Amino acid sequence: KKVAVRNRETLAEEAETLHRIIGANLPVLPPDTIDVDYEVIPLIVTEGCTLNCRFCLFKTAGDFRIRTRQNIAAQITAVKDFYGADLVNYNSVVLGQNDALAAGGDILTGTADMAYDLLNMSASYHRGRPHLFIFGGVDSFLAADDSLFDGLERLPYLTSINVGLESPDQETLDRLGKPLRAEKVRESFRKMQEVNRFRRNIAVSCNF
């Protein structure tokens, strides 16, 4: 009977409730979430994107903005009630939307720590460290300094950052309508390799 109740209509209603809680849609998940079969708890720390590339199919309305700490805390509290006893079946959090890395180290680490505690991630049925997934843009990734990575490294998560590079070729970037210089893309790729080489609990991936 419990299984039968969770039919298409009920699941659609639950999806609407979750969207109301986080106050936005999550247009796309980071590709690395395939490692946890896309079973992630969404929290919104930023809305919009700093670039709005012409080719992007996952654009969000309005200018880029960072959520307040109060809003994020309210999301986490409501999400805890929403998932209830089902929380033990999750050990992964995704911070949205499309350039959450631009929120900065304090917001990211504060949100991740609060989620770990309030959502009782340590009690998950899944073994090993919980996962934290974040999208980042080229500019926000290049702007991220050692203090931001130090903060993420200290978290009780394995953190995955996905950066949309798209192409190291200027003509291709122009045709895609991505307002970046190819030099920045190449610089981001070099920095990505450096972070992956020296950070034990952080992995950076990219899209081409």
C-alpha cells in the first residue's frame, strides 16, 4: 500500500513541494552526480548565471544573485522535514544553481556544514564520506583562492566542482556565444589540474 501511494501524481506533487521549499528549479545537475545515481538533496545558494551564454539550454531568469544565509537556513530546515525518515537513504547534496561557486567560501562552507549537521548526513545508510556537488563558472573558478579551497577541503565531504569550459578555441567560444577569452579557459584547465593534484577531498571536472 505504501508503494502504491507513491504513484505519478503523488511524486509530481512532491516535486512541486520541493521546488516551493528551495524557491527555484534546478535546471540541470552536475554531470558528476551520476556517481551517486543522481540521488542528491538540492539546496539553492545562488540564482541565475554570471555569463548567460547564447548556446545554453539551462538559463535561469533574472540577474545573478546570492541567497541570504537566512533563506538557505530555512531551506535546510524545510528540506529536513520534507525528506523525513527517508534522509538516511541520501548522502549527497548539490548546491545550485548554475554557478554556486560564485557564492564564495563562507556561504558554501556554511551551507555544507549546516546541511551535514541538520540533515544528519553521518547517519546515512551509504558508506564513506558524503558528497557535495557544485557548479562553477570560469570566472568564479579562477577567482577562487586558497582559502576557499582550504575551507572545502576541511568539510566532511568529498567535493566535486564542475566547470563549463566548453572550448579552448576562441572561434568556437564566439560561435557558442560564450563571453570568454580562450586564454581564460586554458588558465582554468591548468588550475583544475593543480587542484586535482594537490587536494585530497576535492575533485574538479570540466565540460568541453
